[in-house]
Amino acid sequence: MYTTQDMLIEEIIQIRTEIENGVKPYNLKAIRRCEKIERELNSKEFDARSLIKEKYKILKIKKIIDSAEKRQNNKIITLSIYLILGFELMLIFYKFASPANNFLYNLFFFMSLAVLGYLGALTHLYTKVFRATNSFELRALLALIFPIIFLNICKIENEQITGVYLVNLIIFIGGYNTEVIFGVLNKLVDMAKKAVNIPDKDAGIGLRSHSCNELI
């Protein structure tokens, strides 16, 4: 398949668009090279040999972007590992070391809920990416996260699951799925309206419509 000048222009525009839309990580070096190649391709006609050179320049740009994206993912993975290990230490302190109703006990309780929600968001991200890449690193991270989720959501007695910690479950699922957060917020809004006797607008519209139908 021959490489044409129009094909290279479309390819470089696609790379630039992906960076602009956040699909690919922002990289100043790659953007400058994209700009230079795009200006050259739009300013003059290239022969076949020159087009091949431009094609390899574009491949180098893609390599720069991919390596930057890989470094960014590695940072997230490293941060996640430290976060998971830190969370496990917090749980040990929270459950075994600190006396109940102690300041540190309450502090670690709040932090454990916050981190549990964040782990829910990480789990959503990792499972989504894992389905596309089948990465061993992501599989290992999910394997680390799962015991924490399991032990903090499930009540275990005599090696049997006897129930769930409802608050922990809601916090984790809220991090995993934003629809749960919106659902809880809507419930809180409804409760607040009832507490201060604010009528529901939709219900009011329904009543007015019903009254108009009766008049007709």
C-alpha cells in the first residue's frame, strides 16, 4: 500500500486531535513535532522518498506519546501499590491497635472509608483497562485490592460470610459506579425537601395536569 500525502496529513491531524481531546497524554515535544510536520505537508508537494521519511517521523511521534502514556500508567500503578499497602496498615491499626473512640481510631475510620471509595474508583479503572489489554500488572493489582474489599465489606464469622457492612459497601460502590452517588444524593435531596416541607415540582405539575383534565 502506497503512502500518500493526504494520508499522512490525516494521520498527523488524528494524533493532534487525540492530544487535544485528552485521549492521549499531553506532550509538548510531540505537539511541536506534529505542528512542524503538519505545516510541511500542507506547504509543498513531497515525492515518494520524502513521504516515507515523513511517515517514519510520525512513527517516532507515536512512540514518544506511547512511552509517555506508559510512564504515566506506571506512576499510577506505583501510587496504587503504596496506597493499598498504606491502607492495609491503617486497617491493622484501626482494628487491633487503637482503642475505640480514640481520636486516632476515629481518624483512621474516616480515612479508611475515603480510601475504600478511592479503591472503588481504581477498581473500575483497572477492570476497564484490563479487559482491553489483559495486563499482568493490572491483574496483580486487582488481586491485591480484592482481599481488602472482601474483608471490609463482608462480615466473616467462623470462616463463613454472615452479612455485609452496608456503609462500607455503599462507599466502595460509590467509588466504582458514580450512578450510586447520584442516587444517594437524590435520596438526600428528597429527604431534605420533606424535612422543610418543600413540595416536589414534578408532583405539582402532575396535580395541575390532572386538574386541567378534570376541567376539560
